[in-house]
Amino acid sequence: MLDGIRFEETGKPAVIVATSSFVRLATSIKRSMNLEDLPLVAVSHPLGDQKVAAAKAQTVAEEIVNALID
């Protein structure tokens, strides 16, 4: 979350990726820092082991790219 905020503050495109259990927290942090336009992509919680996490990343990869180029 903090890396995305720092990128956004320096004008670099960023997307926050959070598991479904942390979407509300990430949204609250974005609002409190006046970063409502910072894109947020959710993946199912928990991430799991490396293989499961990689599969979950594949399911949201296009959404992340689209958020960066919009």
C-alpha cells in the first residue's frame, strides 16, 4: 500500500493490489490520504503458496494493466 502511495505522490502510475480481506482498509487509507483515484484491484484471500498466488495474479493481470493505462 505504501509503495503505491509513494509512486502516486511522485506522479508514477500505480495500482494497489489487495486481498479481499483488506479492500476496506485499503479504501479507507486511500480516502484518508485524498487518493480516491488511485486504482485498487482485489484478489481473493488468502494468497496461498507461490503457485496459488501466481494463479491468482494471472486472474487480475489484465485488470491491473488496464488500471495503469486508463
